[in-house]
Amino acid sequence: MSKVSLPSPTQWGHHSPEATPDEIIDGLRLQTAQAIRDFSALPEGPEPCRDRDGYFRVSVTIPLTHTLFDQLMNGATGYRAHYSVSVEAGENFNCRLVEAIAPIIVGSEQLYQDQLDQLLCNRSLLGPFSKFWYPKELTDPSAQSELLKFEEELRISRWVEYWSAMAKPRKGILAPVPESLSVLLNGTFVDKAGEAYEQKPNRSRQICDTGWT
């Protein structure tokens, strides 16, 4: 059970259906298992690292219901809410999510055996720098116009202050829900020996400070 003092709904600003962090994790576990049965959560890769030769990662896009996606990514007890408290709280919650989901995917070798090695899948998805985030349709440079559709709802003061001088879309104070209703698990970049590489060492601090990355 989470012992983090999370923002109140009023402090947070966006209102998702109420759920505890443990309920969110359990929901993600159940919906991931269902997506695996439906062959709708397929690992992709190996993706080469842009700035370090010989390192690759595996990623998985996991479809979710509207409610769970909103609770996980936008809710006052979800992913960014934990990062709003501290870097440590955010990383701990991310770790709990990875530990709950990655073994299910790695163990479902029938999903990826034609294109991925299980050892790479295990090392990457269960690596120390694996992270959940929004799907690419909300994070690619081409997503700017899509993000303009969403209201600025989040009220975390340092996030509001950070984005106040920025042009829209002010991503860190949005609560976006994509049409695809999916969450992305990006694995850790690893080499053939299993050595891990942290491509974005400032990611957690950036989310904590701004609400986005």
C-alpha cells in the first residue's frame, strides 16, 4: 500500500474516478493480462539507442479502458501525481508498475518470439530505467495540435508557474486522454552483456518539476 501523501483532488485539479494507487496497479495488471490474451499488447523492438552504439530496448503499448487510463496518467493518485510529490515517490510508483506488468509480458513469449529474444525482452523491460508514459500520439512533435484540444486542469503550483510563460500547449498542466487509450512501457537500453544505459538521467526530475517530459 502506498504511504505517499498525495495531492487532494482540489490541489490536483483534474477529477478522475476515485482509485487508490494499489487499485490502479491491480487494474493495470488485469488489463495487461487481458490485452495479452487478445494479442493487443505486442512487444516491439529491438530499438537501437540513438546515442550509444550496441544498446537496444523493447517497448510495449498496452491498451486500457478510458477510466483506467485517466486514473493512471491523469488522476490525483496516479503516475504524475506521485511525481508531483517528489522524484523518489514518482520513481517508486513507476517501479511498482514495472514490477507488476513486465514479468507478465516477458512470460508471454508467444507474443514476440518471432522477432525478439526472451533474454533481451527480460533484460530490457525489467531493467532499472524502464518507464511508463503517454503513447507516442501525445508525445511526438506532431502531437502539438492534438494537445491543444485539452483543457489546462492541473493545479500543482510549481507546474503552473513553470508553464505560465510558455506558449500552448502547456503540456504539464494538461490531463490528456488519447483516442487510442493506451499506455507505453519503454524498456531499458541494454547491450549484449546485459549492461544498462540510462538515456535520460534527468527524466524524473523533469516530470517532478514540470509535470511532463
